Amino acid sequence: MKLLFLACLSPKTGNYTTAERIRSHIESAGHSCELRDVADFHSPSDVAHLVSQNPPFEGALAIHLFKAGRLLLDLHLPFGVIFGGTDINEDVKDEQKRVVMEQVLLKARFAVAFTEKLKEEAEFVLVSPSSKIYVQPQGIQTEVAEKFCWTEFLRSSGVRTECVDELRVFMLVCGLRRVKDPLYLAEVFSEWHCENLHNILIIIGPLVDPALTAKVKAVVKRATGVYLAQERSQRELHAAMKRCFAVINSSVSEGMSAAILEAMDLRVPVLARNIPGNAAVVKHGVTGLLFSSPQEFVHQSQRLLSDHKLRERVVRNGKLYVEEHHSVKQERETYQRLVDKLHKAQFLA
């Protein structure tokens, strides 16, 4: 089966990684899957024109009900959708977007939510039969670059110290866009750093939003103890995460944060903002720590620094949680089964 797969494909983002992984699952079952960036298309008619080329596409898949899903509305092909997170948590607040997403969901043969909570939320805010929505957590696989130099990484990020081994590096892994709220902790962390110079915050990820990137660079320039690192390959990023004291998520909204799950898999403690998408995977005091304000972030970080048993517990439980709930094998089987639905549907159309 020849499939078109639409997603937001900013390089080195969670969306890109997820889309590439799902594409490989589909192709390993013998299908052809062409991954395309939603930015390449202006309207549903652009996509309809593409799928009619020779040989024609026989089905489609999209990540994000509005950004990608709306582009499939003119298709006379069976398609499925995968919730991105911000579509259900944020875009539904806009009535025009909500109406479009409802149309997409009604026309889709299936939808995938990363968590049970996201499925429940979708069923609450959008008209859709619950039998159409499947829950499949993201599959997580980490790989660390062998020739990674931690000292060079810190130096290139602007960290100037001879006492590298004494540093406690907190890493915020996110693309610089507003929904990730990268400056949420900058001020309070800088104040905390002044009390203890060994605690530093490194923000790392693709520079997605130019205006926000400029703002982040300006804040980092004057906030002592806060640094902006150049984005790295996935393997280098995982190597850097593995050397950190903790990985942070401060997003306003999340579907399912791959960075949180990758940190757990790498046996690194997680500190996450208490929002539904994060609370679905981080059980406070068990698989990580949650915070609801910058001040509470400092408090939870201090707990992690002083309570070694707490640190050992969240690291151990986080690793076990990922192994049990985020199997790549299970994810592969689910998507192959769902694509089989599309394959059968094309003969019934």
C-alpha cells in the first residue's frame, strides 16, 4: 500500500522523531510511506493533487488533527490521524479550528491518542465514537553517541568553569516555541544559581520560533547560570542528557513528551511542569517530580539534591515504567494493524 504521511517536520523535534519512527514501522510491514511536511502544502486541494499522481496514493496518515488533518479533508482515500497534543489541549479552544477537527475525526478511519487521558479529553471536546480512538503510547528507544565529550559540550554552551565534575546540570530539552515556555524557569533558576554556583540550567533544542529565539537569547545573555546550547543530533543529545543531574519539562501543553520518556530510559531524574500530558507519565515522587510554579520547581530540585533515596527511587521506577509502557515493538504492531485497516478500507470504498 502506498501511503502519504503528513506531519510538522521541523528538524530534531519530537514530532519529527515520532513521525520517522512510525514511518519505519509502516515500511517494515512492506508498505510504501512518503513522509511530507505540512509546511509544503497551503490547502487540502494541494494534497488532493499530490495523491492523484501516478502511481496514486492509496491511503494517508497525519499527526495533529488541525495542522495536518485538515489537509486531508478533500481526499477520497481512507486515512487515519494521530493526536499531537496541542490539537486537543489548545486548538479546540478556537471554535473554527474545533469544527474543522471534528470534521477530520468524523471522516478518519481511526485516531490514535498517546494517553488514555488524551483520548478522554478528545471524546469530551469533539464529537466522535470512542471506538474509533485507540490508545498507543509512544515507543521509546535511546542511543548514546560513543565519542561525546561532555567538557566540550559545556564549553560550547558557554559554561566557563574548571570544576566540571562539581556542576549539577539541569537540562531543558525543547524546541524554542511558545507552547514549550522555555523561559518559565529562567529568572528563578538564575536566582538559585547565585546561591549555589554549581547549579546551572542548559536549554537545548531547535530554534523554531524566530521571535521567541531572539527573546530567549536576550534573557540568557543577562541571566547568570542559564545557557542556550546548540542543537545536537539525537545520539549526542542523549549522551548529554545522560550526564545531566536532571531533565526538565516546562511546557504549557504536551501530548506526550518524548524527552521526559527518553530521560527516564537513560536513568536520569525528571522534573516536569504539572500539566495533564506530563502528569499522565510522571507520577509525583514515583517516576519523577512535578511542579506547578517556578518556586516549587526549586523546592523539588532541592529535594532531589538532598534525598539520595528519592533520586534512586524515581530513576529506578522511571526506567521500569518506560520498559513496561513504551515498547517500540508494541508500537510497531499497533501501527501495522491500523494501516491494515486502511488497506482493507480502500477495497470497500
